[in-house]
Amino acid sequence: MQFIDLKSQYKRIKDLVNENLQAVLESGQYIMGAEVAKLETMLSAYVGVAHCLTCSSGTDALLIPLMAWGIGRGDAVFTSPFTFIATAEVISLLGATPIFVDIEKDSFNIDPELLEKEIEKVKKEGKLTPKAIIPVDLFGLCADYEKISNIAKKHGLFVLEDAAQSFGATQNGKKSCSFGRAAATSFFPAKPLGCYGDGGAIFTDESELFETMKSIRVHGQGSDKYENVRIGLNGRLDTMQAAVLLAKMTIFDEEIELRNAVANRYNELLSGKFAVPKIPSGNRSVWAQYSILAESEEHRQSILNKLKENGIPTAIYYPTPLHLQKAYSFLNYRQGDFPISEDIAKRIFSLPMHPYLTEKEQNTICELMI
Ligand SMILES: *Cc1c(COP(=O)(O)O)cnc(C)c1O
């Protein structure tokens, strides 16, 4: 059994992927070929925003907007401690300070009430300037953007949606990647929309921001290649990856349906025995992961052992919240600072989740667990 079955997916779209890749090979346009622009047009229309800028990874997709906003030393950027390291890493790379805010126990996303308290606390202390919020749409479910936008507006902060796990999700009729002043997604192979290497994209409705980010993507270029007007990156998506994504988009909506069917079957089989995911009304998740809670760390270990003995792969996202990672010891957070994240980190685990998981496989998994 596969945790994420990319091979079955490839089999489905093999002819189209191969054809698209062949066309790139023959075109010789390996960097910024026609497929890149075509993909950007397709994705911005899909999300319903004015601009899409593809880039080299989800991490760079988070970094580039922060660079465009001039975020740096002395600035505070608020985010969740219960996420992949990249979310906070980009803040630190720019010399700014990540300020962690605990999560809601049901959605695993940043808690808007705690967020506002933390912003007020940082303002009162006066050491750092609050600049931005990076809510994470964990496991494919959008954070609470209505509340977060109101807080951002009130305090004059940028919102950057970390949509690395949620491309294709919806909230109150709007698509993931349309929230905030900019949104970042990842095309890492295991994400809901993945390519065959590293890749990412940034979305925004703001033309000026888009132009600045476009310049940052290629070494801060000005009106021509060898005019450099700012410090930038080598942050392009390569043409081959765009060609793969164009093929994957032909089945993406159907795959979202299939992922939801898989999640619903898990919910039916496991509810009552486990705390199954709760999707707040108005939301549709893309189920980047199907994650549930055991009663305790020991309970989790016994389930994971049993599944492993039977050849069923599992994963823990995330075993250590970021404030307790060695890389962030310099921020001087302590055990107990974010009790919800810490408790969930001890009990959470993820089951195989992909569009091609069969009912039979799900029955096998769940029978072993209960
Ligand atoms: C995967 C991921 C990223 C980083 O994306 P890469 O493409 O691997 O650089 C950022 N944030 C979250 C929440 C992620 O899951």
C-alpha cells in the first residue's frame, strides 16, 4: 500500500504527460518556455485572481512576497507553530522575527482570538513592528480568513496565505490562494497538485506587487535581463514542471472529488472511535493529509506499530512544533507556551490519503485500528 500513490496517477495521464514533456524537449525552451506562461494563465483563472507567478518551490513562493513587502530586521510576522518549517524559515531568512500563535484544536489552524492578543502584546512591548500574518491552511483546510482579514485590517498587517497544502480548497465560495494580499502554494510531488520535482506559485490581485515579485523571481531584474534594480533570487519554475502540471490540471478537480470521497469513508469508519477531522461549514478541504488524533502518545504508538506490521504506511505531521525545534531555540520559547500544538503533536497521525485509495484498502486500514 502507498501513503500517496503517484504511480497510479501517472498511469492515468501518462500519454498526456509524455506528450507535453516531449514537446518541451523538442522546443529547447527549458527555462521560461511557453508552458510556464500558459500554466500561470490557467492557474490564475482557476483560483479567480488577477495574477499567478510560478516559482521554484513553495518556500520561495512564501519568501518572494515577504521580500517584495520589504520585511526584515525588527519586524514581527505572526504564524502557527504547528506547520512545516518553511513557513517560519522564510521569516527568519529575512532577519524578521516569527511570533508563534497557538492553533484551534479542531481545525489545527491558527486561532484568530489568540492572534489578536499576540499582536496587541507585541505592539505594547514596542520592541518589534508587527508587519504580517502567515496563516497556514493545514492538511488542505483553509484558515479562518474572515476573522483573520478583519484583524489584519484593524492592525494594518499584510496577510500571506500559506496554501502549500490547500490548492483547490474552497471557503465560502472562494478558492484557496485567493485569500490575503498574496498566497503561496507548493507543487512538491506529494502536495494535492504536485509536479515531478520542486515548484510553487504565488497569487495576488495587486498588479504592482505582482511586478515587484516578478522582478525578484529573476535576480531583481529591471526592464532588461542585465539591469538589476533590487536584490532577488533565481526563483523560476522550469518548463518541464509546467508541462507536467498542465497535464495534471486535466484531472485535478476529479481528484479533489475522489479525495473527498476517501475522507468521507474514513470518517464513517472511524468516527466514534477517533477524533476525526471536523470541516467547518462553508469549507471544502483538499485533504493533503487525513490526520486524526489518538488518545495519548502511547495509544498512537501502538496503532502505528500495528499498521506498520501489516505493511500500512503512516506519517506524523508534525511531531515537534516549531517553537520547540532546535533551529528556533534562539527565540527562547518553552515547553508549555503553546499547549494545543504541543498536545496535538503528541497524538496526531496521518493515514494513507490519495485519490486512488480503494474502499477495500480503507477497510483493511480501519479494521486494524479498531
Ligand atoms: C510543503 C510546504 C511548504 C514548502 O513547500 P516546498 O515546495 O517544499 O518548498 C511550506 N509550507 C507548508 C505548510 C508546506 O506543507
